Amino acid sequence: MADAGVLSPTLDPAPVLRALRRLDGRATVADITAATGLERAQAEETLRRLLEDRRGHLEVGERGDLVYRFEKGLLSREATSLWTRVKKGAWAAFKVGFKVWIVGMLVLYTIVFVALLIAALFANRDGDGGGLGGGREGGGSRGGGMRLPMGDFWLWYWLWGPRWRGRPYYGEGYGERRRGVRGRKDGPPFYKKVFAFVFGPDEPVRSKEAKDRDLLRFVRSRQGVVSATDLVQHSGMELHEADEELARLMAVHEGDVKVTDDGTLLYVFPDLMVSAHGTVRERDPAPAWRRLEPSRPLTGNTAGTNALIVAMNGFNLVAAATAPWFIFPRLGISGLAAEIALIWVPVAFSSVFFAVPGLRWLGVTRENARRAARNVRKAVLGLVSKFTLSGKEPEALPLPEAETHVAAVSKGKVPLAKDAVLPTLDRLVAEFDGEVEADEAGTPSFRFPLFRRQMEVAHRERGALALQGRTVGDIVYASDDDDATAGRRELEAFDRELEALGSGGADSVEAGLSSADAGRRALPPADDLSAYLNDPD
């Protein structure tokens, strides 16, 4: 057995990476040891750690030999193309710059154009206008319409403040009464709704740790023994993605790979089943078909909010575009600076303001199409699981029943591409070596014996290993023990060793078998896998 230094996580992976490049990214542990001179334990440990960081897969030969296969270039799992990084950086910079521009432009130009239009109307009514103030005899407050005492401040606050619905110029008490009567809470400030209109709502991004937490809970719920088919059923991901994800988890969490007699690859995580609170009893999480993805919203705002934003920006666009014919002549405004400030800049801003959501709509449409396809796969997997695991043998799933089921699942709440049912079933047949049958009318039905077999093999292995029965056992050392407690623990440990020796080897073996049998009895028999449906229907 190698010492701790041999398996150190700081082991330099460079020799193994060079060997993998020479071997086109595909190698056994023996290939690596021959190419690098490393000990077998070092080579295997390095390959396992590379599976965590690089895009790779595990393959199993007919005799159970493991082959590590990494994608071309030995890319990191988080690697993206240069063009993708450039696009993301440019979009992020544009968002920051345009948000700053929005804050100053949208409301400011609305106020300016309202004031100019009022002044132009008064100038037109009073006759020749005679300039920006037109009709000064009656005083500035009447002729120009330019003095709005405190109006600019309250309009700005009304639009951009966090309590814009409460109309703050009525006083705090009024706003509190309105909220008390209607039971409404303060929503996001209006400027954030404007940003959402242009750039889309902020969607929470799940961290890698949060995703791994869900996966590890799932592994625990399956008693620490998982096949790729188990993960497909849980997540809806494709079979090769499930294998890749489980290989990564195996490398990170000191798991192991077991190849059964029929070639099924099982991922075993004994260390995950040890708890300080006794036997692990993790509830099986909801299957993929109970966790469909909602549509991605374009703005996330209400229709009324979007209408207000469109009206404000549309007003600025129309006012700026018509300024040379309506505002400028009546107020005597001219010059290049005025044209830039009151025509070119607001027209450019308002056009971009409308163009960005229009371009985003294309991306949102494509994303919702992808979500709809993933939802169809999840819904179909629910039926595949039902027809494959409910009885003693996998039953054939008729295409019309799958189409009816997908149509019923949608109910208008989540996007589902109903015309994708047949292509989805075809892909599942390819993934799981399924069988296609046709009746006299030519209607196809689909059967998935490999899906059931892999679930069955994993189920049997859970009963044989009985990892859910692993416990910490009696504590033999604690860092805060005093001398008396430490001595007592040593004596108790010695007594347990004597008791074990006195019981004899045969009794120990029998006890071990009894424990394994108890683990088997805790699970349904291998010909009854309906417990893995975890579905109330």
C-alpha cells in the first residue's frame, strides 16, 4: 500500500498530461505507468484527479478493464472558446455602460422633452414665440412652462424610488396605509425594472457546490451505489453526461468503480455513507419529470410596467425625431450642439433601448426551445421508468401514449415541444440499446430492457454491499479527552477486541452475512423495482 506522500493531492500531473497527449487522450493505468515510470498507485490517483478537472470519461472493456478517455485538447471542465469569452466580456461591458447611460438618459430626456413641448405649445399659442421663453409678459411661470417647483425632484423620485407605487409625495403614512390595506410589499425600484426590460431579469445562478450537494444527497438516497441510469432517471441528463458526472464525483469524493459480470459500470461511494448520526436515511429526491423547467421570461416585469417603460422611451424617440420640425422652430433653437443634444443622442439611445430587447428575444426563444426539449425528455423518462420498472418485465411504451402524456403534463405551465416526443424516444433507444416494435397499423412501441437491467444490477449491489449500515461505531479517541477518559476508552476497545476473538471466525463471518442479508431485506426484491419510481401517480 502506498504511503500518504505517494497519493498527495500536490502530485505533479504534468508527466501524466504529456503521456495522455502522446496517447491521444485515451489510456489505461498501465499505459500511463509505462509512459511515465510512475508507480501504479500514483498513476491511478493522478488519472482520477484529472477526471475532476478535465473533460473525460470512463470506458470498460469486456474483461472489466478501465480506460480513461479525455476529450481532445484535455480541456478543463470550465473551459470556453476565445470567441465565447470575448462575447461575454463585451456584453458585460456594454451592460455596465448602458446601465449608467439609462439612469441619466431615460427620465432626464423625458423631463427635458416634456418641458420643451410645453414651452413650444405656449410659444405657438402666444404667436411668434420669440425664442425659448416665448410670451414673457405674463411672467415666466405662465409663458415658458419651464418652472416646475420641486416637480423635477418628485418626478425623479416617483419613477426611480423603491416606493414608486406608493406615490411618496402623499406622505409616508399614506403609503403605509396603502400597503396595509392591500397587503403589498415594496417591490424592486423602478430603475431595476428598466434594466430588466433592456437586459432581462437577473436569474439566480446555482453554484457548483449547490449542484454537487443535490447529487451527493441523491447518491446517499441510493445507499451509495449508483449507475449512470440512476442519474439519468434523477436528472434527465443524457447517459454519457451522467457517466461523466459520476466519474467526476468519484474522483472528488474518494469513490470507486465496480464492473459487474454483465459489464454494468457502478459507482460506489462507501465514505459518503458514514455519518456521525448513525444509519444514513436520505429521502429519495423527486425524479426529473417532477422538476420541469419554466419558460425563461423576456423581462420579468408586469405588462403595465413594460407599457410604462415603452411609453417613456417611445415618447423620447418621437419627440427627438420630430424636434427639427416642432420644437426647434417654435423656440428658436438652432446649432450643431442643440442637434446633437436633442436629436442625435436621444434618437440613438432610444433606438438601442428598443433594439437590445428585440435581439434578446431571439436568444430567449432559443433557450426556451432548449428547455422545452429537456422537459419533453424528462416527461418521457417518467413514462419509460413506469413501463420499464413497474412490472416484472419491461413493457413496451406505445408512441400515442407518450404523446398524450406529454400533452397532459404541459397544462400550459411549462414549455414542452410536443412534436419532439418521437425524436426523444429515438434518442433514448440509441442511448439504452432499446427495442422498437410496430403493430399492424405501423404504430411504434419502445422497450428498454437495458434501462431495467442497469437499475436492477445497481439495486442488487446495494443489497450485497449494505453500505447504508455503515456507522462510526464506538468512539475510541476524542481530542478533548482527559487522561481518565482516554484510559477508559482504551480498556473498552481492548475488551471489544477480546470479545471478537472469543466469538470465533465462523461466528464473525455469519454475523457479517446476517448484516448483508438484513441490508438486502431492507430493499424491495430485484423483480420489483417500482420503489425507484418515487412517483405518486
